[in-house]
Amino acid sequence: MSMQPAEMVPREVKGMNKTAAAVAVVAGLIITYLWLGNPLVLLFLIIGTVALIAVSDLYRGFIILLVATQFNGYRFNVGAYTIRIEHLVLLLLIIVWTANFLQGRVRWHKTMLNKPILALIITGFVSSYLFSPDVVKSYQGVMLQMLYISMYFMAVNVLLEYPDKVKQVIKIFLVIGVAHAVWALVALVLYQAGVFVGGISPGNFGTLGLPATRGFLQESDLMGAYGGVILLLLLAHFISYRPTYLARRWVLLAAMIPPFIVIITAMARAAWLGISFCLVLMIFMLRPRFNVINPKTLGVLITSLVLFVALVFPTVNYVMSTVSGTENALVKRIQAILDFESGSGAGRVRVQKLAIEEWKESPWLGSGLFSIQGEDLPSGHWLYSTLIQALHDTGLVGFLLTLWIHLGVIVSSFAAMMKTRDPFMKATLVGFGMGAITIAVSSQASSFFWLGFPWLFMGIVMAVSIMAKGGVTVATRTGGAT
């Protein structure tokens, strides 16, 4: 697994090729229409494409995509497909990026994960073709997988064209995350008061009947992991050895409060385990050779956390107990953190045991995407675990590729952290590395590779890692990418 970045100096910008751009846009719209078969979606794409080209650029399109991934809990059906806001924005961005690519304004950037990701797509297609009991359904899974993986490639290929914007992207990423956490908590408070405005999965956890915050996301497990990513990124800047100038330390401390509470109220125990591991990892990173953590900040941080937990935990426990009607509900949930045989864990264990039994029939390539054959499964074709999903659907080959992707993001971020001298980038990469660990651990309680945000996040991490290692320079554009 080579960690050396390819030379990423953008080539000289060529003149505009309006014919190629027009062909790319028209072809993209036609393919999308044939895929979805809905005139309203086609009309949306036409209007959106014209607007994005006329008044915006790829960078702003990427920011819109980042915002859109926050709303993946909202979806509508078009024929046999479930469409989310992020899907439509992604398709717009792909079409406009392709137009720019054919004009010579942007380039395709290589990363250490391009090959394993493309190999994962090919493996899914081959296993679906050879072994799936329902080939049509499996091919739909392949198309959906390609759509979400495109978020990774768009994040990498757009951000590496705008290295001067990277710090702004990180700040926007954090502001959106904190704002989302605040909204999730407001929704919980309103729910406790008897007003349901969404953002909550009511009575979601077995016999405890606990509600869980999920914000605008599809599920609370993702909200817990997302809150963990935001918290750890803020924490990394707070404890930085040198000032990163993201914000004053008291502002960072205040900003950590909403995602910290959301992590608790999301009831996502896999996220709890992942974040706990990352906090232990921070102790290891106190070693001087890392030049990351300022010991002077630890006293303030630990004192603040102790006081915060002392105030917040009883309050959250009271709210959860009141809503669920279970005494000390949050305490009981924490006590059952490793109990996967009862409550909400029982159904997951049953599905995963069935998946492993089916995998044994085709161990190398699996049974094809979305191919599990059990009757009356509460999860449909989802297996509650990214790695078990990969093992069942794409066999040992897909399992190892998925593991490679997880580890590649983590290793790349920490390797780049060791090389960069920029305090802002160093702190960011520490946060990103720990966030990637949290995503990897949390994804074993949900099929995260079938959601947009994890792929987009991994793309951001890889792009920032390449920039921090000096693998890209600021390009001088003629008019910029549109």
C-alpha cells in the first residue's frame, strides 16, 4: 500500500471546447432520464445543470452536495428507484464536472484508493452476474453502489482543483455539522414536550423504547458517527500543540457541546466504542515525536468534560427516561453496550448469522449485491454491517477490498499528518484520522457504504491528505472551472 502521492500539478488549461461540453451535458441528461424514466426528474436536472453552469462553479456545486448529504433521510420513489436529494445534486455535479473535463479545465486525479474502489465495483458486478438469485435486483445494487462511490471521486477531483479553498471547506464542514447537531437536539426537546417535528427515531431500541436523535439523516447510527467526526475534529484543533486559528479555544469548546450530546442521544453504541478508542489513541499521541497535542490544553479539556458530563448526563438520562417510560433508561443502554443478543441487537445478530451461512456457499465472490434470501427479514437486503454486507455480497475479495478502503483512509490521514508542518492541516488530519476510525467502527453496526456521507467524507480526507503531503499546487486558471 504505497503512500507516495502522484504528481498532482494541474496541467496547462486549454481553450474552451463548447461542443464537447454540450455533448457531455446532453449525454448526461439523456442517460439520467433513461435510468430514472421520469420527466420531472429530467426537468429538474436540466434547470439545475443550466443554473450550476451559469451562476456557479464546481466548488460551489461541491458545497451544495455537502449540504445535500445532510438530508439523506428524505427520499421519494421514482419507478423502482428511491431518490434522495443528494442523488440529484450529485448527478448535476457529475454532468458539470464532465463538461469541464472535456474542456480541459479539470483533470482526473489519482489516489491510493482508486484501484481498490474500482475493483470493488467490478467484484460486485461479477458476483451479481455469476451467483445472484435475483440478477435484476443485484444490478440495481451495483448502480446504487456506483452512485455513492461517485461521491468519493467527486470530492477528490473537485477539491484537488481548489487547494486554496481547503481550509474554507473544513470550516464549512464543521459549521454544518454543529448546526445539524443543534437541530437534532431541538427536535429531541420538542419531542419530549410532545411535539414531533422529525429528526427522531421514536422507541427505536428494543424493550427500552428509547428515542434516538438522527437529525436529517436516515438513521441514528449514522448520526452518532457523524457527531463523532465533528466532535473529534473540533477536539483535535482544541488540543493542537500550536494555534490552528480555526477559532478561539473557548469557541471550540462551546462548539463541541452539541455533537457531544448528540453522540449520547443517538444511542449508537458502535459510535460510542469508536470514539472511546479514539480518545485512548489521543493519549498515545501525547508522545513528543508526534508534535500534535499541547499538554497545557489537556487540563482545561478534562476539567471541562468532567463538569459537562456531570451536568449533561443526568439531564439526558431524565429526558430519555421520561420519554420512554423506563427508569434510568440511558444508564441501562450504556450497561448493555456490548450486549448484542437482546433488544435491538438480537435482530441484527440473527440477520448476520444468516448472511454468514449463505456466504459459505460462495466464499470468494459472494452471492451478489442485495441477494440475501431469508424470509421476513426486518432489514430487507441490509445486513447491519459494512464488512458483513461486503462478505455476503462480494465474498472474501470484496471483504478485503472494503477493509483496504477503510484502512487506506485512516493510514493516509495519519501519514499526511506526520509530514505536514502546517498546524491547521496537522490538527485537521488528526481529527480526520480519528473520524475515519469512528466511521470504520460505526459502520459495523450499519451498512455505511450504502450511504452518501461516508463516501463523501472519505473523499474529503483523501484530498486533504494529498494536499498536506504537497501533492498538489494551486493552479492558475483561465476563468476557473465552471
